[in-house]
Amino acid sequence: MNVRKAVFPAAGLGTRFLPATKAQPKEMLPLVDKPTIQYVVEEAVASGLTEIIIVTGRGKRAIEDHFDSAFELEYYLQDRGKMDELAEIKTISELASVSYVRQREPLGLGHAILCARPMVGEEAFGVFLGDDLIVAQTPCMRQLLGVFERYGGPVLAVERVPSDQISRYGVIRPKPLGGNVYEVLDLVEKPEEREAPSDLAIIGRYILTPDLFPILAETRPDARGEIQVTDALRVLRRTRPLYAVAFEGKRYDTGDKLGFLKATVEFALARPDLAEAFRAYLKTLEL
């Protein structure tokens, strides 16, 4: 089963970044000079996915504008001979085929994925959570695709996390298959530290199959009124194997203020046009 489509849930309210997100999508907050969502879309394209489906909500129009062509801006840049900037702007609108579907209420990740069902159809598809930026020599999603192509079942990205942070994540009970690949024997959503089945936490990259959709449609909301994809995957596991990859690469949690600041600093230091001057500036600070 070939994977062509990528689903990006982007309907959240971004409350952890208020007041910055009162009038703009959290996904459009920049790391240096690029919105966080663009980094994740670029990972999808670099992994070979060609159809991008972004699940949006109210107040997210800026995301659509960002990936659309901007005639007035392009004309302005060309008229003033700013050809490098023009090429960069045009590249954004030409990254991939991008379409949108509205999630009317923020009812959880499972519900956001379910909203994309009409556009996904009966195909396997990738899911990208924009809070997780992953820098890797081989794109994280490409690593998952390699396992999917080998085993033919849903694949989750996982990462070892400290025990005092495990309650923030979905966690798997793994069966090693060799290397960094596991069969998933069980999944638990945000377990207490003493009840966690392992230290392998689910990170924001998935390859899912269309047989998950009917299960999501029947999944009951949790105590917060949200439909959790972890609950649906537990049901799916009864009928087919699930797999996990402890991906190679460095993850930045940009959904957390401290994580966002760390990513901003490290992404800036990775830029040839900024690194030397920025590093010199950081050395002047009294830390």
C-alpha cells in the first residue's frame, strides 16, 4: 500500500502561547524566519508524500494564505529585483498539493484525524503533529515508511523519555523486533509513572491505515470530551499488529515555551548566515 497523503491536525487553540495566539495560529509562530508548520510540511515532502491535508479551525486562515501563492508580494519582489526572496516565496506555494478541512470544535487528535477521512479515503496515510519538530539525516517520516513497507501495518514514532515526564505522553508496551523497531503489544494514554508499560513515548508521527476510521467513529470521548487516537489504536491492535520506530534524530517540543525557545536558539545557530554573530552575542550574556 503506497503512502501519498499526509494529515496535519492544526485546529488547536494554542492556549499555552497566549496572548501571542489570540489572533494568529500557533502553527504560524516562526522559528527564526519560518513558521513551525512549514518545517513539518517540508519533512513530509522530503519523505515522498505528495498530498498535504491540513485540518484547521476558526482563526486559521493565515495557514491557508501561507501555502497559497501571493501575487502582490511576488510582483513586488520581482519589480525590485529581489530574486532570492522571490524564489523562496514561490517555493512555499509549490511544495505540494495542499488541501484543507475544518474541524469545527477541538475535540482531540482522534477527532481531527477523523475529520480528514473524506479526503484520505481508503489509503494509508501519514500524520504529523506540528508541535514536534524532528531534525534527522533521514526524515523521521521516511524512517517510519521504511518499517511500513516492510511490515505493512500502522507505525508509530517513539522516543525514550525520562520517567518524570512519561505521564505527558501515550506510551507503548514494546516487543523488540531488532534494531530500533518494535511490535506494539499495548498502548496507554498518559499513564502515571508507576503504571507506564515502558519509557517509550509516542511522538507526533504516525502512519495509519484506513481501517482505523470506523474505530475512531465509535471511540468514546475521554473525561475532557476528546477522542484519543491511542484508544482507537488499542482496539485496532486486536485485529492487526502495530509497530513502532525509535527514530534517529533530535526532537524539539515547540508546543512548550521552553522547548520553543531551545529550538529557536539551536535553529538560529544552525544557520550559516546567523550562526557566527548569534553565537558571539550569546557569549556576551551573563548566564
